[in-house]
Amino acid sequence: MAVAVETQKTAALTGNEAAAQAMRQINPDVVAAYPITPQTEIVQLFSTFVSDGLVKTEFVAVESEHSAMSATVGAAAAGARAMTATSSQGLALMWEMLYIAAGMRVPVVMPMVNRALSSPINIHCDHSDSMGARDSGWLQIYSENAQEMYDNLIQAVRIAEHPDVLLPVMVTMDGFIISHGMENVELLPDRAVQDFVGEYHFPYPLLDVEHPKTLGPLALQDFYFEFKRQQAEAVHRAKNVILAVAEEYARISGRRYGFFEAYQMDDAEYAVVVLGSTAGTAKYVIDQLRQAGEKCGLVKIRVFRPFPGPELSELLSGLKALGILDRADTFSTQGGPLYLEVKAALYHALKRPKCINYIYGLGGRDIDPELIRQALMEIKDLGSEQADGVGPIVRYLGVRE
Amino acid sequence: MALPDLAKKPQRFTGGHRACAGCGFPVTIKIILQAAENPVVVGCATGCMEVTSTIYPYTAWRCSFIHTAFENAAATMSGVEAAYRSLKRQGKIDKDIDFIAFGGDGGTYDIGLQALSGAMERGHKLVYVCYNNQGYMNTGIQRSSATPRGANTTTTPAGTHLPGKPQYPKDLTAIMAAHGIPYAAQASMSHWNDLYRKAQKAFAVDGPAFLNVLSTCRLGWATAPEDTVDVAEGAVQCNVWPLFEVENGKWKLTFKPKKPLPVADWMKQQGRFKHLFQSDNTELLESIQRQVDEDWQRLLELCGE
């Protein structure tokens, strides 16, 4: 297994290119997709792999994202490994089918390139699209950079298809910031990815016509609840599977993943929690502050569904103060989705840090080191013994008001 | 095909489903399923057919069946058919399998039109069947774009100002034929042999096929359960629902009434038009007859009659 690590190739790729390369190596039986900025490049590149005979995939250029997800669900239920990709409005149009994919337990994997939702229309990054799908029953994995997008996509196949799980997985990266930014990416050999993902086995394939099954029936008051209870159980079971798959992936790639990354957290007194590409900027700021003697750290959430509540609570409960950065709002006056999850996870902790929320970067608004530094200083003050109360719990960072 | 022979063919759709007594769709789909020589995978839009045949933990389907949502039977089956082509090309499956998508007229004419158009345009080897009962019957008899003019529905109720649905139905069969697919046809559950033959042709073509089959809804049309077949027959005999096919672009009439009945005779068979005969609606009835006659003439020309 160590051989693969040595034969990895370094390539300069955008996030979209890295995702397309992962899809080429996964080599799904069916891809059904529709163009939308900033995801389009993934399906364009993948189409060239199809045209050049580099994959065995049947590519279905559908007429909408609703049909993209419908066809992907149909293909996966038929007995094929099936993928699609989308962003923003495309994900919103799939909304009905997201719940159906999860309820039918089809292990579809989907790269999702984060982009703001209309209105006003905007093509740049925020997380309002995937956060809108956070309760759809899909597992959600967020990527900081192109390398993580590549690694997460490959692992997602194994997580989704695991017999204990059988749930769809969306793997996200930040639109333009990562999807169109070029970085060095370590690519595994094709063979290693193929061996890692293995053969697709859906337990009840429609194409097994000798053993006909009825998929997607009507279940009423007497059975619907049991379906949903089992679905909830599968999400619980996904936690162990995610860690086991990460462990196995580390053996072939040398890259190790968990539910989240704790950065400079060992002796930290205050910290920020972030998702996606902002982690890179925040780490830079934390390095600077650390040099000045500040005891600050960062937690980057990788797995948002299932949410690693108890594990996070254990890590964060000893802190004096915590700021949670959200690239989406819930418009509930209670703060962003990540804030609500983290705060809920801390509720049962014996020692709770003071906790505030920063909503930032909507519609691709730049988050620069100075803004993060400013937030960290506020969080530090909040944790000091002189601090009087918490002040506003939901703060907006980098906006004119 | 003789009727006794048809009766001997295995049933892929069993009894015991919970459709109404006198419902049209079970007759329609049994005939179509019997015309398929290969094993089939059936996809189904949300609607009466789906909710009466798959009440968990029971199913009336003896073949592979998938339902996902209302507007996407064609898209879901596009994915199933693409999976089949992919696995067959890879040598992972060797059987010949036929693929069918069923949708009512709501799921086909209205909310499913985009997915249907996309699937037909892409050329999936898929037979799409609209079991057309001229309204949203599952949700309680609302108008669709297949509902005839003048029909009383719960969203076009006959009142003092409006005598039922104001619009004529759209010509979906012609729209599908305009996609240039190898086979599109209009049939009726009343003419089982014509329907059977058209289904055979639909399965035989190498590409997409579309069947628009009139299937009585005795609740929505307000007819007696025992009259289900007769009422569908009446629609054919008065030229409201002509039987024709478009094979590789060539239009052909497959049935011609010897002496077409007045449309009003067919309408009088159904409670949904009752209001039109309780007061003076001569003008409306005349314009409906005129429209049917014009459509029929246009169809005759298209068919070179």
C-alpha cells in the first residue's frame, strides 16, 4: 500500500480540475449533469474524458438540475455508480430530489461548488446553497482547498456506498476561490483510486429483473416513520465509516482526515471555527498571532453532516471564548447555521466558552487577514476576565452598514 | 393478437391494487405491459397509478418498478436506461430489457413536460406512456392542460359566470411528434388491439417512443364504473380523441369512425359536462364541435386522407 504514496504525481490544478480528475479516476458508470457557474468546468472536463474514451461512463446531458438528480437517482437505483455536480441555483432546483435520494438510500456522490443564492443573483462563493440542504439527509463534507476536494471526493464514494450507510454525499468547495484557483495537487495513480473505490454494489438494483423490486413506494402513517428512523440511524453509523475510510485513505495517500482539523488548539484559550477556504487565511493570521504570543487556535469543520457534536464539544469546552464564522445566514436572528450547530453541541458541556457568531463573505465578499485578526481580537477580549457580558451574539464582518 | 391469446400472456400488473372500480389506467397499462416481449423496468410519476399500486408493504408490480417524484418519470428513467447502456457496454449485463415510464396527463402535459421533452430529445430507448384521464384526478379532479373545454373540475368549477374549463386541451401528441422521435401515437383503452399493436411498435423502435392513451377516470368524468370502456370509445367515435400514429415522421390514421357522432352525444354521457345541458350553451357547444371538426380535418390532411 505504501507504493501508491511514492507514485503520486504532483499537478497544478484548479479545484474544478481536481474534482474532474477524481471523477475520471472513480470512473462512474453514469454521470448526469447540467451546466452552472462555477461548477460547469467539472462537467465540461468530464465530458472531454467521455469523448476521448478515458472513462467508461454514460454521460447524460440533461435539461435541468432537477432532471440531473432524478437521472442520477434512477441510475444508482438501476445498479450503476452514478454522479452529478452542481452549484447554487442548481442545488436549489434539485431540492425536492435531494430528499428523495436520501430517503431512497441511493449512494450518489456529488461535487457541489459553493455559490451564493439569488436574489440578487451572484455567482461568487458563500455557503447558503449547501446550508439550505443541510437537513436533506445528505452527508456533507467541506473542502479547504483543491487537494481536499480531490481526496474528499474519492473517500465519499466509499462512505456513501458502505452497507452501514447507503446515503448520498455532497462534497463542497468554495466557488471561484477554490474552484478556479490553481494549486499543486497530489494525484494518486488511477489504479490506486480504482482499487480504493472498488466495484459498485447496490443491494436492490432495478436491472436485476429476475428479482423485481418496487422502489419508491407509498408509505403512510403505519410505515413512513420507520423508514425515517432507519435513515437517521444510517447517519449515526456514517461517523464510524467516515473515520475508517479516512484511515484507509491515509494508508494509500499519506494524507489523514477526520471530522475536523484542530489547528494550534493544544493550549489555545480562544479560537475560531470555520468551513472551507477561509481556514487557509485564518491559519495565516493565527500563525502571526502565535508569534506575538497569543494563545489562539482554529477548528476547521470537514464533516458537517453528520455533525461531530460530542467530539467538538470535548475539544472546545475548555476555551475561554469562541467565534464561529459563517458564510451563510439563517435569517432567523439567531445566527448562521454553523454557529447554531456548534453552540448546540456545547450546551451539555460542563464548561462552556463564551460564543459569538460572525457572518462574513456573503456573495464572495473577500475575507482578508485583517478582518479575521479583528474578529480574533474581539473574541480574545470576550474571554478576558474584565469582559462585561457578551455583547451582540451575531456580528457581521466586512459589510457596510 | 386475438383476445384469448392476450388473456394468456403473463400479467406484470396484478389485481389487488387499490384503484377505483371502473378505473381506466389498469386496463391501459396491462395491455401495454403485455406487449413487451422483454423483461421491463417501469418508472412511474406520482399520481393515482403510483399511490394505488405500491402501498407499502404491498406492491401490484411483478416487474422492477421505481417511483421518485411527480414531474420526473422521464428523467428518472433516462438514468435507469443510461445505467443499462453503460453496464451492457461494459459486459456487466447481457439481457435485453425494455424501459417504460408511465405518467398521468398532469405529470406529462404539465409538470413533467420539460423532463419528457429532454428525455425524448436525448434519444433514450424508452417508451413514455401518458395515461391520459384529462385532469388531476389523484388530487381531486383539478384541470390540466389535457382537460377538455367546458369540463367541470374543482379548479374550473361550472358557475354562474364560467361554464367549466375555458380552454381547449393542447395537442401533446403532435408536440411529441415534433421532437422527431421514431414513434409517437395516440390510442384509447377502448381499442385494445390498436393499443396493443402501437405498444408493440413503441417497444420495437430503436429510440424513444411516446404513447398518449385515453384512460377514463370515472370519478373525474362522473360516469358509471361499468361505462368506463364505452365512454373512452365515445371519445374516439366523435373524433375528440382520434387514433393515429406518427412513425418516422409519417402520420397515419389507425381508425376512422364510419359516421362520427356529435361531440355533444359523448359529453352527455359524462357528469362533468352536465351543466352545459342544463341551460342554454348552444354557442359554446357549437364552437366545441367546430373545433373538433377543424382538428379532425387537419389530422386527415397530415395523414394524407
